[in-house]
Amino acid sequence: MPDTTDLLSGPLSSSAFLRAARGEPVPHTPVWFMRQAGRSLPEYRSVREGVSMLDSCMRPDLVTEITLQPVRRYGVDAAIFYSDIVLPLKAIGVDLDIVPGVGPVVASPVRTLEDVARIPDLTPEHVPFITEAVQLLVAELGATPLIGFAGAPFTVASYLVEGGPSKDHATTKALMFGAPDVWRALLGKIASISAAYLDVQVAAGASAVQLFDSWAGALTRADYQDHVLPFSRQVLSAIGERGVPRIHFGVGTGEILDLMGEAGAEVVGVDWRVPLAEGVRRVGGRSVQGNLDPSLVFAPTEVMLERADQVLEAGRAAPGHIFNLGHGVIPSTDPDQLKRLTDHVHERTAPA
């Protein structure tokens, strides 16, 4: 088990990403991109040819190569572990698949306490390929931090309850309101799985984690606070014992940014819908991550960089700022634009 105190004195001690996450002085504003490893890269499409999404997530050689691709191409300040938020469910035996053009599809949606009881807890023995992949990556990355990640309880629950992606999450909310005992049991189960999955990654060498609550923006503030926040807090509290920085991110979550911070993360991700200056104010003294509109990479380069400068300026008000897009890289993004953006952030924020 790695000693996380080594992050303060070993090769990662000068990491701009880790320092920003902790609100410490940085040599430049660090940058990485959600979904930086993926469909926008031709080298990714090449290695994935003929390999399904979930199969690629369970092959340490492919996980290592795909995770490293954007680090090589862009020179970003952190690598994000290549996986999928439903991978832990697949590993423990839930009958699901990621259908191209659709997303995760669950064969038998969860509806009852009996359904919840049939979901096993996750142990390291379920995911030896994750441990191997993280160890391979840490050896390759050297002074570049690896971010582990997991899906937050509400978002993972929405796939299990709906049976697949949903625009309105109506069935999920119906369970939340109509069967609170089932809801609490389900989110408690997912919280323990997500925490265990993050722990496997950190135990193998990941030096930070991000909890993705992609669909939390579908909730009212009161419903998030009452029915979801306690379980996200459970995940973040458990992995907090490892001493690594934690990032909490969701889409359309402007009205609950302060609550997401209260769940326990050092860093709160702000999507592009909320001006970063306002996001800084709402998260209350925490570091922030974000938040350039992902579509701006399709604008003329000078427009993209001008808007990036506005984000960088707003980020100065936070204890720490990690530059990122306000959501994931769009698949049709020109990789050269992300390289220009990364270089610009580094050059603009480095000491004269």
C-alpha cells in the first residue's frame, strides 16, 4: 500500500495539479481535460478497433496505452484513468453492456430491496486488472499524477433503475420518492462500491480521485440535499482517509455547487453554465476546476484563447484553480486545438 505522504516529498511533490487541488502556490495553472483519453484521438480509435468499450477497460495494456495518449499529445498536468462509471458493476456480475450509440444498458433494472440485495459488494479481487493497470501507469507517468475516478451514487443508480440512459430520470425519481427504503439501500450499496473502487485505484498508486455525478443536475436543491448528498459524502469520506485530493463534479449543478463542496471534496468542478467567478463564490473557499465551454474548441483559435483567459482570470480568486473544460471533450474535437489550449494556459500563467 503506497504511503500518500510520499506525494508531498517524492517525484509528485512539485505537481502543479496536486498543489492547486490543495490550494497551494503553483508554478502555472494546471490543465487536464475530462474525456481527454477517447474518441477525439485517432490513436485511441486505432487501438480500440474491434474491442468493445468494457473489454478495453479490463485490459491493463489498453488502459495504460489509452490513458497515456493525451499526456503524450498535449502535455497535460494530470492523467485521468481510462475506465467507465459502470465498470465496477460489470466486475461484480451485474448483467450490463455499453451499447454503441446508446450507452450503458442494464438487463434487469433495480426495483426492489431484493434486487438491491442481489448486488454484491466490490472487493479488490473483483478488479485485479485495475490494480495492474494503475501500477503500470504510475510507473510510466513518473511526475505526472494519475487521477482515479468513480461514478457517484445518484448517477450510477439512475442507470441501474432506468435500465439505461434517461433524459428525465422519471423512474429514478419515482423510486426515490415512492420507495425510500429501496432508495436508501440502493444508494448505500453503490456508495460502498464506489468507495471500494476508488480505494483500489489509490492503493495501487493513483494520487487524486474524481467523483462524477453526471446527472445530479436533474435534482432540486432540496431533493439533492435530502436524498443524495449523504451518500456522496459517504464515498468522499471513505476515500478521504487515504489523504489524496478529491474532486467532485456534476453537470448542470450550478444550484447545488455549495452542497457538492459540503460533501467533502477539496475541489469542486464547475460546468460551463455557471461563470467561474460565481462558481468560486458558491463553493466557499475550496479549489475549483473548470470551466471552458467544450464547444469553444470549435471556434476560431483566438476566440477560444480569449475565453480561456477569462476563465483563468476568474480562477485567480479561488484558493486553487485547475483549468478544464466545463464537461468532457466532444468526440469530434480537433486534437490540435486542445494542444494549443494546453500550451496557452501554461504560457499565460507561468512566471515572466
